[in-house]
Amino acid sequence: MKIQAIRGMNDILPDAMPMWHYLETQLRAVLDNFGYSEIRFPIVEKTELFKRSIGEVTDIVGKEMYTFLDNEKNSLTLRPEGTACCVRAAAEHELLHHKSQPLVQKLWYMGQMFRHERPQKGRYRQFYQLGVEAFGLPGPDIDAELILMTMHFWRRLGLVEQLTLHLNSLGTLDERQNYRGILVEYLEAHREQLDEDSLKRLTTNPLRVLDSKNPKMQTMIAQAPSLLEHLGAETLEHFQHLQALLDVAGINYEINPHLVRGLDYYSHTVFEWRTAQLGSQDTVCAGGRYDGLVEMLSGKASPAVGFAMGMERILLLLEQQELHVPRNTPDAYMIVVGQEAELAAMKLQEQIRTTSPDFALTVHCGGGSFKSQFKKADKSGARMAFILGDEEVKNEQVAIKYLREDKPQALVSNVELIKTLMI
Ligand code: ATP
Ligand code: MG
């Protein structure tokens, strides 16, 4: 029996790589320009980290985590998201406080996340996220900065038209708890309209009912009391200030009182960028403020805000744009025919790679006729073929054939070739 990959975990093949590199390069450029620093942390953490931070009754912790016991019977989990790991790592290495005072840190990470979900287009069991987290800043200015950053991602990637920003405020824990009571009362009164999932959430996480995609429940949800009407003055001030900042930057948004996010740790600002082009996998980037999490995990408080972007979903959008990303091609392909030529090619390529380290040279391996090697040279996309046969080797020369231009073939000495490539 052939062994195959695990369902929902994708191999990313060489043909797909130019798009991935293009995406990563564009994202990194924006992150660098905004002054954010990369952090890397392990793929596996103690299960407790996610249980405590994301929340026991969330979808992620409740049913999506890859959890196992190691040989010493420690419960470990493949990270389902990066925020908890980032807080854990930054706090552990004292990046977040100086003598109990919060420090400002602007961090990002990119990598695999794991969730046991039903695989479908745009939803996988191993997927990649870019995550960005800003610590030590309580005001709406940093919320706005992160949203502005995402806007610049879309600008560079040509996706502005495809995406809509949804914005909401979840207020403080107290405000949410007060609203929770009001919402539960309303939902109880409409109990007969709730589906099985929502009936479960009614007792565990009633705010998530608002997030239901069940078309039969949409009218009932639309008429539910709005959290925004139950927020205190300070929360509203934060939220209005954020909107003023976004207005100044010309960023359009929709206030969506039903945007609740699936994780327990959010407070105040939450946002999602959604698209109409990926079916029910419609959120490509989501985030918000999580002021309580740092204290919960590290014992010392610090305000924080961040977001995570699903890389595969962005790539699906880029594919629909039919964006042409050039693949990596060599500058030259060296054709090597005969045993003498093999030795000469080794020597020559070593010299070229030493004197011109940036010259992209593919040397043919595995022998074969001139004809078959020319085919390979052409397919590689190389601009030139360097030809080494018995005759050339005897005279310490190389024949140069231009594969993409209408230029005559040339014969140059090895020394001359090395010199020209150095310029
Ligand atoms: P969804 O509602 O689509 O399940 P989520 O609320 O679980 O998303 P987050 O935990 O906020 O997602 O993760 C941030 C982003 O990561 C999502 O907006 C999405 O783009 C991406 N993402 C989440 N889960 C997956 C997955 N299983 N496969 C691919 N991308 C994902
Ligand atoms: Mg999910």
C-alpha cells in the first residue's frame, strides 16, 4: 500500500512556490516598512496554553485541536493559532515588560497551524497564517495602524476590490457579560428557530449564535439586541476614535454588530476582511484587541491587539486574479557532452560560482546527447546555453548560444567568459 499524505494537509509543490514567494515577499516588505519584527516559536506547545487562552468552549479547543501525549505523558498540542504562542514566547523572554511596566513590541510570525476541521477549498487541517501582534499599546491608534497595514497588503497584492472590512466592538468583559444575559433571554424566546449547534451555544457561548451562517436563522439574528447598544462610554469612545482614524486614512468599513470572533480572548475592537469569492471560507484575515490575555498567561498585564491572515485563502484570491508571477530561471544552462567535458565543466562552474556568486547557473547532470541537453536548456528558461563538448574542452573554450535572442552563437575562451560574467 502506498502511503499518502494526511487528509487536509497539503504538499506545496515546486510549481506553486513562485506564488508563495511572491506573496511572502510582498507581506514582508509591508511588515518591514511598518517597523515590525519577526518572531518564531515552536509548532508544539503544552495543551494547557491553548485551553487557557482560546477558551474551553470554543470550536478550536472543543473539537479542532491535534492533542497527544508524549512519552513522558505530557499533553501537547500542534498549535491551532499563533497568538497564544506569541504571548507565551514574548513573555517568557521578557519582551513584554520592564519592571512590570508594559513594553511596546510589534511582532509578526508566519507558519503552519493545525486544526481538525472538515477539509474543503480554503479550509485545511494544516494551513499557513501570517500573524501580527502589537503589545503595550491600549489606544485605538494601534488598532488603526494594524488595519492600515492590512489595507497596504491588499494594495500591493491588487486585492482591494475583492475585500470588505467588517468592524465591531466587543466591549469589556463586564459589558459582554451584561449583554450575554440580554441576548440569552432573546434567544430563549426564539428557541424554536435555533439549530442544533446554536442550542448548544446558547449555554456555552451564546454570542457565537450571532455568527451562525444558517440561512434560516438570519432574520432572527438580524432582529436580536445589538451588543453595540449595551457598551459603556469608554468603550464607545475607543470605537469611535478608531473609526475617525480609519476615515482619515480613507479606509471603508462596515460596522457589523454580529461580528463576534470564535476565540474567548477578544475585547473591544474586532475586525475581519471578507470576500464574496471564496464561498463560505469568506474570511481571509481576522483580528482584534485582547487586553486580558497577556496577564492571564504571564501574570503581568499588558494591552495587546493583533490579527491573523490565512495564506491559502489569499493565494486562492490571487489565482482568481490570474496574476502572472515569473518563475525563477537560470541565467545560463551548461551543456556537457563527454567525459573530458564533465571534468572541464566542474572546474569552470566552480570558477564562475566563485567569481560571480550571483550568476544563476544550472549545469547539466546525467549525460545525454547535445540534442536532449538543448531541450532541457530551453525548458529551463535560461537566457544562454554554455556548451562544452570535446572540441571546446581541447581549446579551453566555451560555445555560447543565446536561447531567447536573435544573436549569433559565439565561441569564447574560458578566461574571457569568466571575466565577462564578473562585470
Ligand atoms: P473560519 O470562520 O473560516 O473557520 P476562524 O474564525 O476559525 O475562521 P481564525 O482563527 O480567526 O479563523 O484564523 C484567522 C484566519 O486564518 C482566518 O480568517 C482564515 O483566513 C484562516 N484560517 C482559519 N482556519 C483555517 C483553515 N482550517 N484552513 C485555512 N485557513 C484557515
Ligand atoms: Mg474556524
